[in-house]
Amino acid sequence: MTHRRRLFVFGMMITLVLTFLTGCWDRTETNDIAFVLTSSIDLEDDGKYRVTFMLPLPGSMGGASGGGGGTSGGGKSYYIDSEVGTTIRDATSKLQMRISRRLFLSHRRTIVLGEKLAKAGIGIMFDDAARTPESRLTCFLVVTKGKGYDLLNAEPKFERFPSEVIREITKSKRAMATSTKDIGLALSFNSDPILSYLEAKETQGAKEPSQEIQLIGYGQFKGDRMVGIYKNQEANGLMWLRNYVREHLLTFPFESGKDISILVKEGHAKIKPILQGDKVIFELSLEAKGVIGEDLSEQDLYKPESIHRVERKFAEQVKKCVQAAIKQMQKEGTDSAQLGLMIWRSHPNTWNNDLKERWRAVFKEAEFRIKVEASITETGLINQNVTKDGR
């Protein structure tokens, strides 16, 4: 009897093992899939939507070919195609009809939005994204000057695919990444998001000019519509207001005609909202740490008093950047730093009952009290300028 039980148990185990080895009945072969590297969405003059996809060419993916995105035969290892439709999904469906493989979006890491679409409103794309399981919320959203498909047609030399350049720039340590999830959460809270603003730039000094992709700043949105662009000082100041300081360089005159460059390595912001009747006050305490990258003021940085002067100038420059960002925000009435969210967290009843409906008007009259503590952690000097020794 015991022997029969053992045979029965052994038979059941074999049956179970064979069941799990039957394979996947609904498998999808790699040869049947077209991996989307990146895509763009544009608004045409007639109100229709143009969807553009960048797809790798399977027959050109054999070996490495260096930079430039080309193959050993001189051709590209990817191709770009687009279609127009009354909706985003309509355009995608038309495009799929002439592609022999099924479009697969799970590997897409960036979506480029044309400037005209951004100004008209980007809310429409979130309806399509929410109904497409393959579309990842970690995908980066960027906006570009002109048409989105023009940015995809740029031919940077350093990477094989333009999509790789867009992704690396957007998530680099010098930029504030703007993912689909971040934008969706901001819009769901009736807040004002920002999007990385990219542009194709002609290279300078090259024998064979090419178009490289450059981060210009951040698109300024009021709700889901772009109303401006944060550049230079405004873009740097926005990092402090969002308490998301990235590594960036500040170059400013230390004395008349003598500039100094400081690389901001670290920064923190403490923002405290104060409500006084109908008046809203924000107290900003900023802490900046930087390294001197270049100094044309010819001062002796080994002396403590010289370092203190540089730190004071450094603090003034950080304050100017923050003030420039605030000025642009209040001019358009956009809360790009999500300061309203801070009030909601600290004073939820006042926000819901009083400030929520009229926040844009109240924000335009808000007062900002800014205090900056700046320190130079390194002078950047290995030794003194050798051309000035003995003078």
C-alpha cells in the first residue's frame, strides 16, 4: 500500500511539472514587435493631431558604429514616420496600418510635445495615456520650440539615437526631470506644472555642422496651457523655489568687467507660509554651497576676507535668481513652485474655505522674504595662477 502511495504521489508531481512546462499560449515573438524609442505629438493648423514615432530598424542593429546614429553603410539605424488624425489614438491607428509589426510603447522613455500643442493645452494626451497600459507614467514629458517631429529629426553626433539624447538630458543632474506622473499629479491638484523645454541647435565650429539637442529651460504652464518659458536666471531660481536644486553654474561680475563663475553643488530651501488676513507671506531660508570654477577678479582666494566677499556676492546672485523666477510667476499668475500645496498642507481649512478658489489673484499679491546663506566649500585652486607668480 505504501508503495502504491509513493507511485501515486510521484505521478502527481510529474503531472504538475509537465503542466508548468507547456509554455506560454499567448506569447508574442520579438520579431512581431516594433519598439517605440520616442514619440511626439503636434497640433496641426486644421486642429488635427500629428503623432510621430521613432522606431529602430532591426536589420541595422548588428554592430556598433560609433557616434552619429548611423550604420557602417552610412544609413541610419532608425526611421521616423508620422500620421495625422482627429484624435491621438486615431493618428496612431492609421500609422499602425502601414507598419508590419505591432507598435510597442513599454520601452518609450520620452514624449515630445510641440509648442503649439503645449499652448493649446496638453490635457488631451492624459486621456490617451490613461487608456494605454503600455504607456508608462515614468515616461518623461518635454516640450520643444516649433514642431515636435522636427526635434526627432535632429541628428546629434554623440549618440546613436536622438531619443537617447532627449532622455539623458532630461534626467541629467543638471535638470529637473518632468515625468508623466509628476505632470498628471500637478494637474489633478489644479496646480501649474513645468516641462523641460528643448531645442535643436546648430553646432558651431564643426567642419560638418549637425543639430544637437539642448535644454533651454522649462515651459511655464497655467493649468495645462503653456504661457511662457523659464530661462537663465528664472530657471535657476525655480529650482530653489521647488527645493530641487540641481548642479548649475552662476557667472556674474564680481567687479566691473571682472567675472567670476561659481558651480552650485548643493542647495536647500525652507519655505514657510504665513497668513495674515488676506495677505500671504512666504519666508524663504536658502542655503547654498558652491565651488569656484573660474575667477577673473584677480583676488587672493587664500585670504578669508576674499572668500567672505565672494560668498556675499554668491548669496546676492542666488537671491536675484529667485526674485526673477517669482517676478515671472506673479506676472502670469502661475504657481510653478506649487506654493499653494504648502499652504494646503499647513492650513488645510483656510485653503479649502477661502484661498483655493481665488489663489491665482492672491498669489500675484503675495510677499516673499528671502534670506540666503551661501558658502564656498572649495576655491578650486590646486595652486596659484602660474602666469602671475613672482609679479
